[in-house]
Amino acid sequence: MNEIVREVKVLPTYYDGTKFRSRLEARWAIFFDYLRIPYRYEYEGFDLDGVWYVPDFYLPKQDYWIEVKPVSPSEKEQDKCERLAKATETSTYCFWDIPRPWDGSDDGPAYAWRSEWYFNWDNCHNFIQCHNCGAIRIEYYEHSYWYCNHCDSEADNEAKQLKIAYEVARRFRFDNFKIAESGRIINEN
Ligand SMILES: [Zn+2]
């Protein structure tokens, strides 16, 4: 894994009252915020057989751990995700790069340890959203659409809100935003 690339990209970033270790993590926070997905940043640490690990995000509504990396995870990083998923019996997803929709390739944008039936490691996971109720979850890309767990309507990875959230997260300018009296973030870009 190219450690130099990682060094360059790590820029602590303040956003919404939280200091994120990297701008990349802050962009993911913006992605979650736009979609009104509650998240907890560096919520809890775990001793995984002697390896101390604090996952980047916990999404309480979906019950996911989300790890964010600049580039696709190394074997060591994949191993940590696996240990976390098994120790906490919680699906763990490792996204890399800026928030972006799945582009149809076999590589990315997320690897996952999923716990629905048993734990297994798989690539090519992406966020999907229900067209009717807006519920969001992560699924393997093998279908072009899915059904919502809540209302049984169609859900897919190209829902309009999802597309906008990717755009907003990618284009957000951290040096140029104000906090309104209401507490809302106003980006003047
Ligand atoms: Zn729904």
C-alpha cells in the first residue's frame, strides 16, 4: 500500500463541531448529513485480540460500522474489519476514496463484512435508497434494483437524493462555509 498517498491526504478538518482526522472522513460526514443518516464519529474502540481498533463511523439506524480509506484497504485493514464485524456481530463496510456512486466496475466502492446470515467478505457494495419512503441501506451490486425493507417499494443506487448527496459531499468547500443561527451549515461555493 502506498503510504505516501495516505500522508498527503490526511488533513484534520473541522465540520459541524467535530474534528475529523481527515478531510475525506469529513466528506463522508457530509454525505450522511445530507441524507439525514445519523452517524457517530469514532464512537467506540475495541480490543480485537490485542489489536486496538476505533472504527470511523457507526450508523445507529442501519447498525453498520463504516470505515473510510483513501485507497482500497490493505489485507491488514481488511483483517481488522473482519475482526470487528465478528466481535460485534455487526456488518462492517470499508469504503475508499471520496463518496461516489458505484460505477459498474468490479472494483469498489466498498468491501464489506456482512452479518445478515453469516459473515462473509465481499467487494462492490453500494448505498441504495427506497424511491417511496427514502430508507437507505447498503447492498451488494449484483442487482440493478432492490426492494425496500420497510415498504417493499423499489430501491436502487441511482435514487435522486443519493446522487445529490454524492455531489454535495464531493464539492463541499471547507474553507468557505458559515454556520447560520439555526445551526445549519451554509456553503457559499
Ligand atoms: Zn421504502
